[in-house]
Amino acid sequence: MTSTHAGYDDIHRGRHICLPFESDTEKLETVASFLIEGLTQGKRCLFVGTPEELAQLGEPVEAAGICLTRARSRGRLLFLTREEAFLTDGLFDAAVVLARIEAYIRGAMADGFTGLYATGELVHVPSDDAWRQIVGYEAQINESFARLPITSMCRYPRAVVPACRVQDVLRTHPIAVVRGESCKNPFYERTQLALSNDCQARVDWQLRQLRIQNRVERHLQDQTTSAVTAAVELANQLEDLRAKLRDAGL
């Protein structure tokens, strides 16, 4: 199984990915790929879900030569229920969860791992107030862990999460995995903007993004034109050289 994230393991240490998946098969394949990548790169992996979901990952991960049971026994793979990972006395507290994640990152590094790969999933539609807290938490992840060795993938089932809230998910994640493709997310907003209700600031940012995209496309077009021109010139030079060699009887 090929990794869907390999192209993003570069100088930026913090990685925040969303997976707005449309089917259980899509989720299974992407999460298995995510865990395989983390385990083969010397990371500690943290899977948040149900025991049944973890068991389903056994076959595709073991097909890559990794035994999940052995990985858990050696501390390479940790398992938490959603309640253990995200709730305190039955309530979600963003500050507590962020501190909890940081402790897992520090613990992984102290135990000799090169970082943490973590993935969890929203399975129920929360109230509007709870959703605002979740969006704030997702936005703060980008700031809190920007310099720490963590890659996190947040799973959001399209069948459960309304479209307007999927838009919020895209606003808070620099990378999105869409139908198996890992994409740099053009709809990602910096933390301050994502947490703001300032419509004017958001419109100004969107207009700047349009200008930046246009400049990038024009630059690529210019590069392509220059490359084609250079190729034509080289071909002409080679043809002139062949003609001279023929005239010289060589």
C-alpha cells in the first residue's frame, strides 16, 4: 500500500491533516496508510477510536509487514477511546486536550521515537456551541504544535458532518486527504483568521489568495514557455550541427 502523505515529510515539523471521508473503505485505506507511514518512520502512533476500528486496520497494516499487536506491546502504537482522548468528566475542553496531546508528543520523544502520528474522528454532530469549541481547537493545533514533531489526521465522516461544517474543517487544516489524494489545502486560513468573525478581513484574505494564485499560474506558464522555447532552440542547433557534419562527410 502506498503512502498518501509521503510528499509532505519535509522541514515543516507540525502537520495537521483532515480526512473528510465518504466511505468506510476510504477511511480504512487512508488510516492504514497513515499508520504504516508513521510506524515505518520511527514515530509513535496514537489511534483514537473503538477496538473494532483498530482490529479492522490489522489486515491492511500487516500486509505491509507490521503487526499491530506487537506494535502495541512495544509501545509503538497507543490506543485510546474517544472519551479518553477528548473528554474530561464528560466534557470537551480544548486547553486540556491540547495539553494532553503535547504530553504524548513529549513522551514519544523521551522514549526514543522521532515524533508522534495521531488520528481521531468526530462521530456525532455536536451542538453549535460545542462545534465552535472544536473549530477553535483545530485552529489552535496549527499554532500550538507548529514546531513539534507531530502529524495529526482528523477524520470527519461526510455522511455525519454537514457541508457547512466541512467548510470549517477545511478552514483549519493545511492539508486535506480527498479520495486518497493528499492535497495542499487552498482554503486553509491562518489561526487568527479562522477564529475571527471579521467578514471584511476574510474577504481581503480571499482576494489576496486569488492574486497569489494568478501570479503562481502566470509564473508557471512563463516557465513552460521558456522551457519550450529553449527546447526548440536546442533542436535547431542540433539539426544545424548534423547538417554541418554531413557536409563535412562525417
